[in-house]
Amino acid sequence: FWAYKERQEYSDVAPNDPAGGVADAAALYFTAESSPDKRFASSFGTGSNTYCAAPITAGEAVIPDAVQYWAVGLDCCGTRGFRCDDTLVDGAHAGLVVYNRTHAFTEWMGDDFYRYEQAVGMSVARYGLRAADGHIFVRWVENPDSARFAFLGATALLWLKASLQSLPISILLALGAPAAARNARETVASKAQLIPGSPLP
């Protein structure tokens, strides 16, 4: 959340504007003709979730250039098409940037950014597109400020879920700690008895 507050916002961004020029963005306001292009949407499934990606274009019949920006989302595409976030809202032309960063529970819960990259790879392979180096992922929204707070709540739920998943391990470690300490004391006492002149425990 605070990263969004600290980074920049850019307006009047066209789909073919180089992503490298707005690499420090928190939010992007795209031109009116820009939108996630559902024709080229694709997904990557993990068994429990579906990671979705669609190139942001101006609706050209053919996309001649490498795609700079991709709209992404979780469990929001499939037989009914790409429906992530505010994609179906006519007045939506903004993107909240998705950062590539890990957290304490990435090892257990997976790396969303990597999975979005896999979804992009599916689109590239299926439709013959090219993904630009340094391309940017965004959540397609109507109002970035409102979306920030909504995603903040989702992040809190993520941490709660991860904490609950790690709770059994923490309990087991806590229950095993006294026994481990007792065994350590007994081992030290046994070694002390073997050393001549050592005081008896």
C-alpha cells in the first residue's frame, strides 16, 4: 500500500508507449481507446487457481509491436472471457501496477508474478504476440484510489491465510521445544559424567 503512495502516476499512456519510461509507476491512466484485448487473453492454471493475462491494446486488427502492458487477474477468465477487475466497466481506463516482490510466505503460497508471466507466455505462444522487455502488469480499474484500499484488504486476508497455514507448524515446534531442551540437558549431563573430575549433575 505504501509503495503505491510513494511511486508516480502517469496520464495519457498509450499502449505502445515504452514501459521503461514509466517503470517507477504506481498507477497508469491510459488513453481512451486503450483496453485489455480479450481476443488475445490467456491463462495459466495451477490446479487451485487460474492466472489470467490480456495485452492492453488500442483494438488494432493486428498488433505490430511488442506488448508493453498486460492486464492481469486471478480466477477471472475462461469460457466467459477475460473479466478481471473493472474490465467490463466502460469508463475504466486505468491500471494499478503489480509489483514483482516476494514476501515471507512466498515459498509456501507461490509467486503470483511468476504465474502471470506464464500466462503471458501462453498468450505469446498461442497468438504469435511479442512481450516487450520490461513489460508492466496492471490491474485494470476505474478508480486507482478505491482499488488501492480494496487490494489492501485483500492483502490483509492473504497474510491471515498464510499465518493460519503456518500455525500448525508453530504449535508443533512449541510443543517439541520442552522435550528438545530436556534431551539436550540429559546429553550434557551424560557427557559430564564421562569426564574425570567433573561434578555430578
